[in-house]
Amino acid sequence: MKKVILALRFVFVIGIVGLSLGSAIAQPKKSPIDITTNVQYVPVLPAMNFNYPIVAARVYDPGGNHAGVQVEPPPPTPPGPFPATTVMVGAVTYALHQLHFHGPSEHLLNSSGFDMEMHLVHRQVGNHNNILVIGRWIRMASQNPDHPELDKIFGAGLLATMPFGIPAFDLDKLLPAMQSRHTYRYSGSLTAPGDMGIPAEWIIFHNPMEISFAQHNRFRAYLAGIGLPNGNASPIQDLDGRTILTDVNFVPEPSALLLVPVIAGLAMLSKRHRAVC
């Protein structure tokens, strides 16, 4: 009888260990990240073909870990995608389910952030569990007028009236011009607290969007008013050995750039020394 009990205990322990290991293996590497190192230049990445029409939308604050400003299809559509709103990456088609904003930016470039960041959250058509997030940094420009489409969200007095509807929202106006759609791509997770265990593929546009000071300040004032004076960006996560692919002729971090003339100078001195000898 004791042998049976011991055997059962052994099986139970092994089972728990196996479950723990399985959970650990299943955990994705997390987002957001600092795009600084482990960046691999790929001249031609899988093409992105957007079908982003003018849609009706609803703007609201989901609250909790997702507190902020989110845009999704109007009722009764949620939790489904915007109708006929997709992006094809290579041969895979994803449908747009929602977009939301962070301030300051979550992802960094060369350890520097931007004023805001927009996330366009997609799910693969036919495989709902495969998530693609397309991010775009947003910066204030002193001479820039209000961004026309974003003013439908961040216009004077609008955020205080959430939830509210937008009859005609031109999603295509949120994308860079065709010739400026260079990107950074990597595998990570969703970024909201509690969601970092959910894997996601990331594509981040290199070219930031510009908004006015007034639009940015209204967003940050709203966040401060709901108890987020420092914004709603999650902390940077460890790159953990991942490689970031880009078709941008990437400039390394400043510390690496500083080494270039030093190394060149040392090489020249070495040549001169050999010549003298």
C-alpha cells in the first residue's frame, strides 16, 4: 500500500512539474522592447497590402488594465472586426479588430521614445488566436496642424463624452505614405498588464505620425484625469535573444557610433606604426 501511495505521489509531482515546464515553454517573449540591438537588415520583407476603408467607429475607454482611448466597430459588431478591413502580410490575411493609443510610446528606438504610440490590433482570418499588432509612433510637431482623422478622437471636448461614435473614420489616413512604409518586425506579446502571456507578431512603422500639441495634450490630460499622470505605457521588456528584422538602413545606438571613428583611428595608427617599423 505504501508503495502505491509513493508511486501516486511521484506521478502527481511529475505531472505538476510537467505542467509548470509546459507553461514556461508556452510563454511568449514579451513586449514592448527597445529597438537598439539585434537588428538585422533585410532589404525586402514580406509585403503588406492594406484594405483600410472608411468605417463607422466607436470611441471608448475600456478601463482596468486597458484604460485609455480605444476605437472599435460600433455596436452590435464588437467583439468582431471592422467590416472588410484587412491587411495581408505575405500570404496571410489579418482583420482589424481595434486600435488604441499609448502615451508616451511603449516601444523605443535607439533607447529614445516618442510622445505617443498607436496600436492597430489584428487577428488572422480563419485563426483567431494569431494576433498581429501594427504600431506607429506619434510625435508632436510645433508647426503641425491638427491631424484631421485623429481630431475625430482628440478634438476639443470629445474625450470627456466617451463613449461616442464616429460616422466616417478613414483608417487609411492613419498609415504612412506608400513610399514610407519601412518597418521593424519581431515576435513578442500584447503589452497590457495581464496580457503579456498572449503572443503577438509585431510590425512597427519607422515613419512616425505627427499631431498637434493640442491633440497630444488633450490625450495626456485625459489619462491624468483617470489616475494615470505618467501615462499608460508598459515598461520595456528584455529582448531575450530575439532578432528584429527591418528594411530600414538601421543606424546603431549612439554609443556604437562613437566607436566607429575610434576604431578607424586605431586602424590608421596601426598602419602608420607598421610603415615606420
